[in-house]
Amino acid sequence: MRVPVGVKVGLFSLVVMGGYSWFANSIPQIESKPPQELSLEGGNVTPAQLVKAGEQLTLPLKGIHNEGAVGSGPVKLIATYVVEKGQPLAIPVKD
């Protein structure tokens, strides 16, 4: 009895995928967590002014703000702006 080529290819594919899955799952995974505490590293920021990872930051309408990283690491922000129709997104401060 001859086994159809499609069945052979399908079985070969399942064996290869199973081998790759077994090999990939045998590699130990590294678990990384964000730091529990942030250091100020000589900055002039008080702990009350810091926003912890995952916290929400709301700024008042037309409020002047200056977000940035404390220390040498980068800062990553996701911002959502609610703007009245026809108004500019930002207004530069005049010195």
C-alpha cells in the first residue's frame, strides 16, 4: 500500500514542528521585572513629583509641563491629547 505524498509531507511537517517546539521549550526563559524603586541620582525632583510605572499623569488645561527621565535611563511615555476642535495641539510659551 502506497502512502500519498500529502500525508508524508503532513507527517514530516508535524515531526519538524514538534522537534522545534520541544527544543524551544527546553531553553530556560529569563524573567525580567521593572525596578521597584527609582533613584533620583542627583536630580532636583522630589519623590512626590515622580510617577511610578503604570500610573496615570493628568496635566491641567494649558498647563506648562516638562517630562523627562531622571538619571541616565530613557523615559517612555504614551500620551493622549484631548483638544478642542479647531485649537492647536500645543501653544509655545512666550518668554
